Amino acid sequence: MLAHVPGPGFIYYMCGIMLKACFISCFTLITVLCFAQNIDLSEEITDIAEHLAASETGNESAGLYIEQLHDLAEVPVRINSADESEISRFFFLSDFQVKNIIDYIKTSGSIVSSGEIAYIPGIDRHTAEMMIPFTDLSVSPAGNSDSLRLRSNYLTNFIFRPGESDTSFIGGSFKLLTKYRITLGRFSGGFAIEKDDGEKLFDFLSGYLDYTGQGIIRKVIAGDYSCRFGQGLCINTGIRTGLPLTIADYSTARNVIKPYTSTNENNFFRGLAAQFAWKITGLTIFFSSNNIDAAVSLPADSSMTTVEGFYESGLHNTESLLHKKDVMREISYGVSPTLSFRNLKIGFCWTESRFSLPVSPDKNDPENLYDFEGNLNSVLSAYYNLVIGRMLLCGEAALNGHENYAIAQGITIRPSDRLSMNFLYRKYTPGYFSFHGYGPGINSAGNNETGLLGSFTLEAAKHLFVSAGADIVKFPWLKYRTGYPSMAKRIEVKFSYLPDENLSLDLTFNIRYSMLDREPVQGIPGVEEIKNSWVKAQVKYQLNERLSLATRIDFRKIEPSESTGVSFLQDVTFSFTKIPLKFWFRYCTYNTDDWDSRIYAYENDLPGSFSIPALSGTGTRSYLMARWQLGKRAELRLKYGITSVFHYGISEETDELRLQFRIWF
Amino acid sequence: MGSLCVMRPGFWSSFGNPALLSENSSLLAGVNYENRFNICELGTRTIGLTIPARSSSLGIIYSHFGYSDFRRSSIGLSCGMPLSENFSAGARVDYFFENTSGDYDNSQSVTCEAGIFFRPNENINIGIHIFNPVPNSLRKRIMPSSLRAGAGIKLSKVLFAGAEAEMTTARKIIIRTGFEYEPGKNLFLRAGFSSENTSFTFGLGYRLKVVMIDLGFATHEKLGITSAASLVFRIK
């Protein structure tokens, strides 16, 4: 299927696509006036996303973190506003930390330097370093003359693999992403257009108009938006990730509606959302009508078309996948009232989802016994958030129409500024379903999970941080590749030594136990306990303003198969002083016995995009990325990556070219 | 020193990491003979020359391994230069030639390598080296690539210790560690360990006016001892 020699026709075709991208760029240029700020934060974003997603098995959550961090980079948090909703945009902070920041600013006045952030009670140095790149220390309130200027930000990413084409694709073998955002005072708007590899132009379109106020009307969004209420058991279309074991605090009950700027084609709302607040009361309402992807079953007697399952990858690059696109309409609506006291916040959330086609999974498969069936699902939840001295309690309980429930209860204790402890209990019954909900947990389905997590972060000595956590989870019903009720354990210990701002050393041990079906020789498969051990050592050193280096070694071992994987990588970042050019270079060599012991290597990438290749087999991976600053209002980035895999003495190479043009006004 | 060479300035190590050439300020010439497991067919003969050129330095090395039926030779031309007060970089171009008797084909290839060396402070050395970062699609035969990184610390005026990691494509990662102790003037004792074949190394060196004499031994868990001797002359 793969042809490795592009013909002249292909080149003309690519030129045509590039011309289209240029046309869009020029069109945007002549329609808007300019204003700008732009700081390159791609390294910080990659580092923070990797830290937050350290205990995740795949790269999906890291991608979400990267998108959120790029959003923060584009519009930094005005920390001195002392406004909860504004500071809560630091999605990795807990309510406890947000409250401490607000209290600090109200009692001590505005924060005047980024170094001061680390002195706020409850904010350790590591958390402060995560915040600083995305912090705006200006004290001017929103709505002043500066914020009334028209701002816009436009980027186009173009990704293709030279010499590769798949004949089953219905569109060009390249990926294209265009994002545009415009801001004028309290109003903002934007759109995103995306075409994945092999899809037709333009497969995904998204847009929004947003108003942010400070009176009774706090926010109104028309178009595409995402929501989160409380712990997310009822509604959470924002970050849907697992539970990191070595971060200082967990994000707690927080209500957020915000414009949708991601390119995930499924988990968002399309319609209208509004947030109101009056004194201690708050109210959020939303309505959405959106077409979603699904696999449809057409019975032989044509009695009724039903949906066998949802299709969530967002990829529509073949005829068969295109048939799954937008086959079903989902109408969702909901309301969430809240009461906010000084140390206590209480809220409720009710939501209902209606589908144009009934969902009818194959119930002959025992794994699907508890799966959702029908075309209507409603969920009701109650959540709270309580601060008692140096202790934060938060929780949510949710019930859906099928008499199934979910509970999450967390507690964060800070006995001193150097020690933070977290505990989280959650129980999601196998039949609990909220199509846009995702509470804290590790099962991607958001149900069928009972677990207890404990973790701490300690500043053990000057510059030395130790964090550790353990999570024990039971899955009371069957799940993917596990035909029995099963359990899992996760343990992680991390040492960070930060002797000065230019040097950091990290050592992480991670052990994960899980249960999977054993390949049956005959009859019913047995269960096998898999132990997955991972050690990561990393040194980062910033030599001067122009040059920084990072060295990292990963070792992974899977038992009982005894499969091992190891990778060794070197990053070099260099920027010139006299010309506006910056380079990122990586060289990585790896050796893994099989796919199970694969190693994920986070890469610096184009803003709005991410690259976390799973390194498996034996080979090397290297890339070179260059950024050329075109004046003060535009930049061009080029990334070329090549992966060589050695197989039976033959080297197979795949390469990829990524191009980005970005302007900001 | 457990074959540590990526961060320890010296005549031979400057051929292991060309960035270390910037530490050489003299015209030096050296010869080395290494014999593996007391088998003369597995001997390696090496000669090298470093030439200071203003702030930078050039290096030339020729190495020959094997016997009449199988010979592998390499020639390298390298250059290292300081880029700032505590940071230097270097690069090298290598030509390899492999000669086999009988009907087998002879092979030759060209590649490059590069390294950096820096001192965060006066007692700590850090070195990084990449060998053959060239895609194999550009050559007829596959040549492995490798990455090495290491750090060393000067624990006192007479004691230096270091560790480095190396990974070559399709091979396991190798950890090396070692130290060099100067018990008397111009006398050096060295010892180290390498995780490759669980190898322990021992060595000593003596500086006699313009000549540096070195002897080294490395154990192999199954095959015995590798020994090496070298002479380095300070010409100017």
C-alpha cells in the first residue's frame, strides 16, 4: 500500500495545497490590523505536559495538556486580577492553591516579579516554575485601553511524510491545521480548520464567539465550547486524563465553560452556553446540538437502524471511515446552580443527552453487559469544595437515569509549606454513564472503577524535592482485554534536584501492575498479572541564554514476559544572537524487545501540534526544528524528523516534514 | 578509568570526543597498541597527532585492527574549538575501510561525529558525543550510531572521578564509571568498571619529561584480559 517515490504529479499537488494555505494567510493578513505578543514556550510546554502526563499509558492526555498550555501561552493569566475564574485558568492548580494566590494578592498587594510566586504559601518552586511562563504580571484591569485593541493570532500547520501515500486514502497524504483567534476587549472569537492525513479538505470545522463579563453575566459562548462542573463526573469536556501520582495537588471542584479550540472532533458541545453570578449564587446553562460519529447497524429486515458503538478517533480518511462521520445527532442540555461561601462551595449539575438513533450494543458479549442502551441519558450530580485551615475537602456524587452512580471524594492536606498530601477515593459503577463526564480515574470509559489514591510531595532539603504516590484500583466488571473482574496498582517515586535555575536533575521510578487475559491454549483464557517497571533519569542544563542541553535515559521492563526497552536521548537547543533563528536538535537511540516495552519520547513541536512517538524495536529517532522570526509579527517553523528502525539487518526509515506559518496582530 | 573518555581531557580521549581537542594547547603525537585476550590477530594499532591552531586544535588519527585475512582501518580528521569560556565543541570526519580475503567484498564508508564539552564550574566536566548521526539510507551498508554522555568531578587536587553512559543502535546501554588518582608527582593510577561484559579496568601512567607512558588492563567475564600500552610525546 505504501509507495516510496513521489512523482511529479504529487509535487504539483503539494504545491497547490501550499498555495491554498498561502491564500488563507494573505486573506487573513488583509482583513485584520495588527498587535502582538509572542514568546517561544514550546520547550516549557513540552516539559510541563510530560510532567503532568507522566503516569499516563498513552499520549492522548499529553496532547490535551499541550493544547491547553498553548492556549495559556497565547493568552497568559493576569494573576494580579485576583479573580478566581482568571487564575483558575492555570488548570494544573488546585482550588487550594488558587485561593492562596488570591489571598496573597489581597493581603500583600500585586505580585511584582515572577520570583515572588514561589513565596506564596502552598506554591512550591516546581509549581511556580510551571506557572511563570504563562503569567502576566500587569495590573491593568480587563477593559482598559490596552485590552480594547484588536488582537488576532493566526497559525497554519502543514505536516506530511515525503514519499508516503496510501491508495485507500480519499484525500491528500498530509495534515493541515489552521487556527485563528481575534480578541477585542471582552469579546473574542475564533475558528479552527483541520484536515487529517488522508482526509478530504476540510474535514473538521470549529468556531466560537465569546463574551466575558464581570457583572451578572459572566460568560456567554455561542458556537463550540467545553464545560466542566465539579469533579467532572457529570460534565467534563475539558481535560480527560488519568491521575498523576507525583503532582502536588489535584485539580478540584471548579466550574468552567470556555471556547473550544482543540481539534478533537468528538468531545465538545456545539450551541450556546452562559454563566451568571449574583452575590453568592451562580448559574450555568448550556444547550448543544451536534452531529457525532458512530458505527451504524442496518438490520436485514430494515426494521430500525441502530448504533453499535461510538467512533471517537476523528479520523475519516477512507470510505468506510467516512460512512461513520456525523451519522447521529446528539442534543445535550444542562444546568448547574452553585452557592459560594467564603470557604465552602456547593453545586448541582443536571444534564440530559438525546440521540437521534438508538444505541444498541452487542449484549451477547459479556463485556458489553452494562453498556448504555437506548437514546436518552440523564445525569444528576451534587458537588462541594470545602477549605478547613490547611485542609481541602472536595467531592461529587452523581446518579444517572439507569440507577447507577459515581462518587469521588478527595482530600488535600498541607501540614506545612514543604509538605502536601493527597488522598482520593472514587467509585464508578459499571453501568454509570455520562457521555460528556469524566471524573478522576484511570479507566478511559469513566466507569467500572473503584480506587484509592494517596500521594505526597515533600521539599526534603534545600533544592531537593521528593514526591511519591500509590493508587490501588478494582474493576468490578470486565473491560478491554480483561475477561474477568480485575485490579491494578500504580506506584511512583520521583526525586527532583534543582540546585539552581540553570540545572535540574530528575529521577523517576514507576511500577504498574495490571491484569490481562492470557492467550488461551485451549478453552477459557486465564488471567495474567503484568508488571510494568519504568525508570527515567533526566538532566537539563541551561548553559547560557543561547544554549541548553538535556540528556535522558529511560528503561522499561515488562514481566513476566521479561521484555525490556531502553532509550537514550540528547537534546540541544541553540539560538543565535544576531539573527532571529533558533534550532532544536534531538538524537535518540533506542532498543526495545517488543511493542509492550515501547518508550514514549516527548518532542518539541510546532505550536498547536504535538509529537510523542512511541519508540519500539531497535533504531534511532532524530529531528531538527528551526524557527525563523519574521519581524515582530510573524514566524516560520520547520521541523524535519527521521526514524530509522533496524530489522533483520535492514534499516527502514520514515521521515516527516512539519511546516508552520504564524502571524499575530 | 573504565574507558571513560567523553568528559576527561587528554590526548587519547580527545579522539573519543573531538570537543576535548580544544583543551590541547601543545603539539602532541602518540602511539598505542591494544591486544585483546592475548590473541595477536585481535590487536589494534593506533597513531595520532594533535596540532594546536590558535584557540582551536586539529587532530589526525589512524587505526588498524586485524590480521592478513581481515583488516579494518580508519582515518579520522577532527577539529575542536572553544565557543565560550567554559564551552567547546568539535567535529570529526571518519573514513573506514574493511578488507577481507577471499571472495568477500571489501567495504568502505565515510561518516562523521560531533561532541561538546563544558564546565559548569571549575570542578565539574560534562561531555556529550554523537557518532554517525547520518541516515543509513545514504549508505550501502548499515553503520551503527551511538550516543554518549558523561560527567566527571574533580574531588580533590589529586582525585578525579566520572561516569558516562553509551548507547549504540541495536545494543544495550553501557554504563561506565572510574577514577584517576595521582599518588605522587607525575604518577597516575586508574581504575574503573564498565557494565559491558561486566568489565573491570586498571591502569597506570607516568609522565617522564616530554613523554607520557600509559598501561591499561581490562577484564572480560569470559574471554580474559585486554591489555594496552601507549606513548604520547609532547613535541612542542
